[in-house]
Amino acid sequence: MSEPMDGVEIGTEVTRRDVTDDESRRASRHWWDIDADDYQAAHGEFLGDADLVWCPEGLREADARLLGDVAGRRVLELGAGAAAGARWLAAQGAAAVALDLSAGMLRHAAAGNARTGITVPLVQADALALPFADGTFDVVCTAFGAIPFVADSAAAHREVFRVLRPGGRWVFSVTHPMRWIFLDDPGEGGLRAVHSYFDRRPYVEENVDGEPTYVEQHRTLGDRIRELVAAGFVLRDLIEPEWPDGHEGVWGQWSPLRGRLFPGTAIFVTAKPQTT
């Protein structure tokens, strides 16, 4: 639950309702195409040109090493946005590929390639239909990409499982499910529980015609784990980054006030078994 809730446009209706895969796909492509410039202007400096930052708490892969040694590995960054993570991975010796649904975000990815001189292949595709053969990658990762925005996240996990080789890793970060209990407010208003944790209907912004323009999905922690296990993955770790001392930045509903009281991010570290 990130950017749009901080400044919903006039005339936009906010609701919680089920959506189809097609509705979610259209909304995500449209939203990130039109928001790409503003998003990069607001967060590009924090994310860097060639860095893999897992979350607004500022946990970096350079420190966490959740992906292991990526040198010589084939790595897919799913929902890559401007592909800063893929470029960091390439700088570590990985054969990295950046994939995103949004042409607007991939435009920024191409600019980042040119700006840094670190050129990673850019692919525009849907996370539910990855255009790669079985067992193509050693690692798949995403920092807040794809998984919160697809209606069928279980199917997305199955696709990742398919394109991973045996023994490969799948690591992804999402908004911590408990955050859905609260309003998207970085201040004291965001400390009061107002929603049921068990209401799995997605957050939806609609235009005047009732068409979704932004969709973000909610799953409980148990839901996420069951989807991963059903896809065939083994859960290795669940990271809930703590708010670090000295970090006074605010990113949407993430803030020092809330971050020091309860988690804002969940990072799932999983692996495809050597034999399936």
C-alpha cells in the first residue's frame, strides 16, 4: 500500500473490492506509465542508479546478502521499475535481466542504463506470463514489484518457480500484511487500527466510469506462505526490517514514528528444491 493513497486525485473513488486479472493488469500498466516520472523524482535518489534497496526502511542487498553470491548467476529482477537493482546485480558479476509491465518505468530503466554505463536487458512483460523457458534463472527477485499488484499472486509464484533452475532462489519484498489494519498515514492517525486483517479484498482506486486505475492486493502472512508452499518453494527466512536509527525519511505511509513501533515490510526468502 504505497504511493497513490498519499494523494488520491479528485474524482477518484476509493474502495475495497475484488478485481479480475485483466482489471489489475490494465490498472497497473496505466498507473505506473503515468506515475513513472513523479515516482522517480520522489524516490530515485533514495533507490540509487545501481543499488538493490529492499524497502523504505533502507535495507540494502549489499548488506543483507539475501540472494547469496550472484557472480556468474543468471538473475531476473521482476517488477524492476527503473532497474536500479538489476544494474547493481550486473555490477556484482551477475547476468541480470530487468522485467516490468510498465513502458513508463522501463523508459527510466533505459535512461539509467545510459547514465551509468551499466546496460542490462530490459523486457516488458506480465509477471503472470514470463517470456522465458523453464529453468532459465538461478535467482529471481523483486523489491515491491509485481506481487502486490497481480490478482493471482499464487500464479505469479508458479511462474517464478517454472523459470528457476532447481536450487534457485526467489526473494521478494512486500508491504507487511499487518499494515493493512491501519490507515495509510505516516503520522499519529496511522497508529489506530481501522480495518480487519482478514479482509482480503484489494485496495482499489476507480475513475468516474468505475474502472480501476490503481489496484493493490492484500494477503495475510499465512496466505503468502501457503501460496509459496503450494508453488513448490521452501521458505528459508522471513525478514521484517526494523527502522534504523538516524533514518528520518518519510515514504508514503512509512515513517520513523510507525517504523519504530511495528513492521512495514516483509521480505520472503525462498528456494526451489534441488529435486522436485
